[in-house]
Amino acid sequence: MAEQQLVVFGLGKEEFGIDISRVREIVRLQNITAIPQSMDFVEGIVNLRGQIVPIVDLCKRFRVAGSNETEESSRRIIVVNMAEQNIGILVDGVSEILRIPDESIEPTPPIVAGGVAAEFIRGVAKVEDRLIIFLDLDKVFSVEEKEALAQAVGE
């Protein structure tokens, strides 16, 4: 039986998942150095063990209201590999790693809760009484945005 392994995280009131094979590491929120004149959803850059990594706030990217109740201490940076580049995505918190059978993942409905555009989504996973929005990392950023993120770290 084929299955997907997802890292599940929160953004506002919604739960999202990304394919674990794309995740390099999950780190606590740290000091982020702002980049002047960057895209509005780019928080800045951090130094992770000698590598400069751009940090993107997914709440701002998806125009999802972040959870104001989220304490800074529970926020996390998920470092993912996209187009041969490591990018940190800032989330409200990482909850778990789940194995989800392929048949539990429904195609993306035309109207998706949370205001996240359907083109960013691979499907919606039904897990007991929860719905987890399965993100397609390759479609979260346009080619131009990926180039701008690469320039932010001098690549």
C-alpha cells in the first residue's frame, strides 16, 4: 500500500503537511536579519551552521491570518530543499510526522479553506476528524520568486 509521509505544521487555524523527503531540518525560531526591499513574505535570512538561508513566512505568502496566540517559543523554521536551494519556512508550530495512505488524500477541492490558492495544493488528507492541506512545495513560489530568494543569499 502506497503512502505519503508528511511533516504536519500549523498556520493560523489550519493544518498543513509537506513531504518529509523535502525537509532538511526543523529548527527553533532565531534572530532573522531583514533584507531591504525584499518581497513582503520574505522575513530575511539566518545563518544555519555556516549556510545563509532565506526565511519565508508562509502566513504572509498565503495571506492566512497567523495565530496571534502562538507564542514565539513554539514557532519553528522548517528548512526545505526547493530547486537545489535550502529555504526556511516560518510556521506557527510543527505538530507531528504522519504516514498517510494515498487513498486518504483527496484531490484539491476548487474552494479550499484558509484562502490558500488551489495551485499550491497537492490534495487534502483526511486523518480521523482532521483535514490536513498537503502543499506542493514546487508550486508555492514562482520562478521569479525562487530567483529572488537565491539572490537574497548571493547564489
